[in-house]
Amino acid sequence: MTRIFKHFILPIFLFAATVTVAQNQSLRDLAIKYIQSGDNMLHMGNVDRALLEYRQAIETDPSFAESYMKRARIYSMMGKTQSALDDYNAAISLSPNAAMFYDERARARVLITDFDGAKNDINTALQLEPLNKCFIESNADIKTYASDHAGAISDINTLINASPNNVSLLLKKSMVELKAKDYELAIKHADEALLKSPRSVLGINLKALALSESGSNPEALALLSQAIIDFPDIDINYINRSLILRRMGNNDDALADLNRAIKLNTTCSYAFFNRAILRKQSGDVAGAERDFSKVVNIDSTYSGAMFDRGITKKMLGNYTEASIDFKKAIDKDPSDVRAIIALANIKVLYGFYSDAITDYSRVLVITPNNGNALFNRGIAKVLQNNNAGGCEDLRTSSGMGVALAQDFMREFCVQ
């Protein structure tokens, strides 16, 4: 019996095992092909086709964690958070030592305000890869969302020590300090950013807001007035100057600035919101009512109302609730490019560059000539350190008439 086993049964067993391994490898290779096809579809902005390809990959090889991660990202982008979390959970159960998976699940948890879950996930990612700069920045973003300003600044300082010339980190630090009402430090770090990048519109506005909050309204007014001379086509300059003018009691000029902002951006509900307040204060009740209706119900659809409410919350600083409203708007109307762009802009603000780029690409499939989406995607790519891809988008958007693209190209792109 022993001889038979050695010379007959054992070879058959080994052959069967070899066949099984070969079959498994063949399935894995096929799953990888589906993933690659899905990636290509996503790059072209065809989200629905990408989702189908990733599903095929999962059905082909259910033990391949990467397939679940790919699909989870799309579900997260679409606002299907529970489906996304189910896929993240599946991926992590298959690859429990993949730090990136915990980082991505943490980002998904942030968008549903599960800050405790997000903190646990990012802490696990950092335990696996303590020196990963992306995870450290994610930790700072999560802490900012959760109003742990001191913790966020500590993480940002760690990153700045490693990259002292990174302007975006200085701006992020200034923004967190502004939210924490530490206006002196917010001004200091906005200044440091402006020394490195004098034409940073975000830096100028952060400094102006911090100056105003600390009581230096005339200086803040002068700073934004110069910004408007230098950048006359950027609505946020007028909006923030109107805020300062109101604080100084100059409601007429504040109203004029809001009118200019609305002319530049007819979908900026925050401008309508503030103009409504000014009109109500001046006795123009009918005008105020029209503006308020723009804010809360810009069109007759639920998605439009959700979009406007989200914009209002965003401009008031409530980014978490704004994200929820934008996702509700997208659920109601998946082709609502305004809501997709608005949600993507929040993702950029908190460093979710890959997710934002996917959103902008989705908009460009729906509206291929959308220069605003192309410009924003270019900025996100630059912030992700993909200067080549970012500058290509910026150049194309400039050719489509986006005037601000030229300023960013001078700062980030080799001419």
C-alpha cells in the first residue's frame, strides 16, 4: 500500500493541487484584467462602466481584496456609504495588514461623521506604517473635521518639519488656526505661505479673515481690495470683502460686492444668502425673499434644494453637513454637475485628492466642455504632486476661457 501511495496516489494528489493553483492564478489574472479595464473606464469618467468591471472582478475572484477596494471608492463617491463600508470591510478581512485600506475606510467614515470609527482606522494605518505622510495628513484632516484643532495642528507640524516649503501645508495650518480662533497664528502662517506663494488667493483670504476676526478690519479691507485688483474674476474675494464691509457698517458697498460676486457665480448660494440678509435689514423684504428662495430652493427639484442648502452650510463652515446634502442631491440626480463639483471641492479642501479627481472626471463625461471642472481637476492633480497631469488640465481649461488658470500655471507649471 505504501508503494502504491508513493507511486500512484501521491502523484495524482500533487497533480490535482497543481491544477487548482493554476486555476486560481488564472482567475486572479482575469480579475486583474477586469480591474485594469475598470481603472481605464474611471479615468475616462465612465463611472457606471467602471463599477460593472469591478463587480466582474469580484465575481471572478472573490478572494482578491483590491477588487473590493476599487468598488468601495466608487460607492463612496456616489454617496452609497453603507455599500462602500461593506466593501471596505471585505477588503480588510482579506488583507488585514494593508494600511492603505484602513486609511480609505477612515475617509469614508468621515463623510458620514463617524469620527470615532475614522480615528480608529487611521490609527491602525499609522501603526502599520508610522512614517507614511499621507496617513499623517489624513489624521490631521480627520481631527479637523472632529474639531480637534490642536491635534490637527500637531500632525500638520510633523509634515511641515519634513517639507518646510510646502505651501499647501502652511495654508492648511492657517485654516485650522482660523477655525480654532487663534487669529494671531493664522495670520502668521498665512504670511509664511504668501512669502512662498505671493499670488495665493486662499492665503490672502485666510489672512484677511483672520485680521478681521481679530479686529483689524481696515487692514483686512485693504488686503482684499488689492486682491480684487489683482484677481477681479474670483467671487470669494468680493464675498469676504462684503463680510468685512458689513462689520464696518458699510452695507451699501457690501451689497455692491455681493452683486459682483453673484454676477461672477450665479450658483453661489452663500452670496445670495448674505444679500438676502442685507436686503431684509434695509427693508427690501421682497428682494430678500427672492434671494432666500435662491438659497433654499433654487429649482423645483429636491436635488436643487439639497444642493443650495449644502452650499449654504459649506460657506458657513459646516462642511460635514454640506457633504451630506451634496450627496443627497447627487442621489436624486446623478447628473447634477453642480453638486458633484461642490462635493469634490470639499474633498480637495480636506486632502481627498484622488476622490475629488474622480468626481471632476465624472463631471467631464456629463459635460465635456466644463472648463471649471477641468480647472479644478488640474488643481487637485497638482496638490497630489501630479504636476504634469495637473498642468495639462490647467492649460486646456485656460484654452476654454478659465482666466484664473493662467495664474496657477505661472505658479506651478513650466512654461
